[in-house]
Amino acid sequence: MQDPIRIVLADDHPVVRIGVRNMLTVKDGFEVVGEANDGDEAITNTLELEPDILLLDVQMPRLPGLEAMRAIMAGTPTVKILLLTSTITTQQIIEALHIGARGIVLKDALVGHLQTAIRTVYSGDYWIGGKRVINLVSALHDLMQQAQVPQRKTYGLTPRELEVVGTIVEGCSNRDIAKQFNLSEETVKRHLSNIFDKTGVSTRLELALFAIAHQLVTPP
């Protein structure tokens, strides 16, 4: 028999915790191994228990859910975090995914979605908007189309570097970029090195996520 998915449940409302715990039984393949009623407890229990999944309320006392998630991702990056919330803005969703959340479940959809959402993020995919998401970059593009776009920061990137960032988000290879802008591949590599330094990322995927979260590109 496969081991149950180990879960820490962090929500400041006891009634919510009781209801969620009752939905997640060992016979269905889930085990709630710890609970927390504020952000600090969520961090402590997650670091100590190392669960597979953390169900984390966005609105938590003492330390908000997104700030708790930052600390948890720094200390236990293997845990997959599924946010629970009554309401959340598109911009908050984008921020949460950029920090490292694997999905968001609205509390009024817990009965219908919770178990499927947990299995989805446990398997390595994302749960956004009540459905499984495989391509995070594409999903973030869709979210950005819904969001109010404030004046963007450029993080010191030149116009050419911003164009290169756009091609990275589109999934272009160095060869594709070189051909598109009539550059050598060595020049493209230098541009990418400068972009990585300015944005503080180290991989193409991180750059794509950073670019979308910080609105360096305009969704089509």
C-alpha cells in the first residue's frame, strides 16, 4: 500500500482545520501530521515535520501566509505549498506563485477541489483557478492579462535586454534569439549573463517567472 501524503494544516480558524482534517483521511491516502494556527507555528511545524504538502491560509495572525511561505521556502524548499483563502487578487496569486506556491484553493471550493488539488501539486503540477496547470509560464501569462498592470520597473535592463527577456518567456533558444535579432550566439550569451546579474536569477525558467511576476514583459 502506498504511503499516505503527509500534510501540515495551517489555518487560524479551528472550524476550518476540523473540516479540512475530516476531508483528509488515511483511507483516502492523506495524513494530517501537524497543525498550526498562525504563521510562526506554520514555519516551525513545517521545518520540523517536513511534510509533503503544507496547506497554508493566506490570512494568518502574527505572520501573514505569504511571508511565512518565504521563510518556509528558504528552509524547506521541497515542501509543496497549497494556499487556502476566501478571497485573493490576481496580483497576489502571481506573487504567491513567484515565491513558490504550487496552487491556490478557495475555501468555498474545498469540498469539491481539495483532494484533487493536493494530488495535483503532490504529483508535480500546479493548481490554479480550480484546475490542473502543467505550464506555469503560460498560466502566469493568462493571469497577467487579468491583472491591473502598474508602471513597470526595468531593473536596469537595456531595451535590447528587455527584448531578449521577452524571447526567453516565449521559450526561444539562444540560436532563435540570435537569428531574430541578427546577433551572434556569443552576444546572446553575454546579454543573458548581464540579465541574470541584474535580476538575480540563474536559470532561464527563473528568468521567465521573474519577468512575468515583475511585469518585465507585456502579455500578448
